[in-house]
Amino acid sequence: MSLDVIALVLFGALLHATWNAIIKAGTDKSLDAALVAAGGAVSALPFLAFLPLPASAAWPFIGTSAILQFAYFQLVAAAYRAGDIGLVYPLMRGVAPLIIVSTSGFILKETLSGGALIGTTIICAGILTLAFEARKGGRQAVTLALSNAVVIASYTYVDGIGARISGNSISYTLWMSLLPPVLLFAWAISRRGINAVAAHIRYNWWRGLTGGGGSIASYGLALWAMTKAPVASVAALRETSILFALVISVVVLKERSSVWRYVAGTIIAAGVLVMKLA
């Protein structure tokens, strides 16, 4: 994988960690996640007129991705209610690239080099190491996290393939971002009522715009990278977002840290280095 692809994917990982921190710091994670999705759609709208439409073959992938993204956000909220983020997040983000690595040869007919495979495995091991510091979580939390790892792997495949056949990965990303917030807010209104949802939007709209712009840019960089490098390698490298999340949690959110965080950070950094040298 070339240095410019690695650098842009790592920047996207930083953006991913930032918008997740915005959700984590909010008072209502489900509605804040919907706001971030809506912010991504709003950020995309001004650029659609200047980009070509995705190829017709890509539209089924865009629709499928929207449904999977809706399931992803719902499972994120449920998993965080059931268990500690120190257990849930590493399982979701660490297991997903392992699923992709183990199945990409069959699904995409991609072959990873030995160095890329080792680097990917090291990154995943570093992410999963963070689960050792979890203070709360049981069978339900683990089940929800692992279920969401399957969803993450699924939409990664869908969007990786969709971006490649769309003819323009940026256009694909922007069009793909429009439908998930519609589904999320329709669900929220059906469960809570329009007044409660409108009140949350009125006081927290800035979270959506700030996080949404970072979200769409982060995923767009990842999809672009998937047109230049194997999906499995990009998926694993993107999950270094958890390393940036650790720094944000300690420096910005003033959360207590344990030795496992630093061990995981070292392992993840080693995996990135191996991937670069591969």
C-alpha cells in the first residue's frame, strides 16, 4: 500500500474518531447518531451538482448500504446501553476487519501479500487488546457488538464494490449518505414523537453538522482507498481510528486510562508500520 493511501486513510481514521467522540459526549446517543448522519447528508448536498451520477449498476449497492447503515447505528446504541464502551467498541471495530480478511479472497478474489496480512492481523490484535480494560459488559453486550461487526463487514463489502463500479468513489459516497438519516429519523419519530426529536435537533444541531462533515469525509477517504488497495487492508487500517479515540478520550474528555490502552496503541502502530513496509 502506497504512503499517500496510508496517510489519507489515517487522516480519515482521525476524523472517524472525532465524530464518535462527539456522539459519546452527547446526552442522547441515538439521536446524536442520527444528527451526525443528517449532517453528513447536508454536507454532501452542495457537491452533488458538480459530480457525475454513479453508474446505474451502483444504485442497488447504495440502497443496500443505507439499510445496513441504519442497522449499524441501531446496534451501536443498543450495544452501548448493554456494556462498557471499552468492551463494545474494540469488539465491533476489531472483529469486522478480521471477518473481511478471512473472506475477501472468496468474495472479492483479492490476495493479500504476506506483509499486508501480517500487518492487518497485528492491527486487529491491537484493537481487540482494548477489550481487556472493559469494566462492564456481559453476554448481551458481546452478542450485540459481534452482530454489529458482521454488519460493519457487510457494508464495507457493499460499499467497497459499489464505489469501484460507480465510476466515481466521491459521488458514490455522497449519494450513499442521503438515505440513512431519513431512515434513522423516521424510526426515531415513530418511537419518540416528532416534538421530542425536534427539541433535540433545536439544541444539538451543531453536533450533526460538525460530526457529519467529518463522518462523510472519513468514509469517503476509505472508499477512495478501496479503489486503490485491497479492501481488507484498508478496512484494517481504518480501524486505527480507535488509537485516535484513545488520545481524545484522555486529552479532551479527561477519561482515566489503563496500561492496556498503551499496549494496544503500541501494537496498532506496529501493525501500521508492517503494512507500510509490506
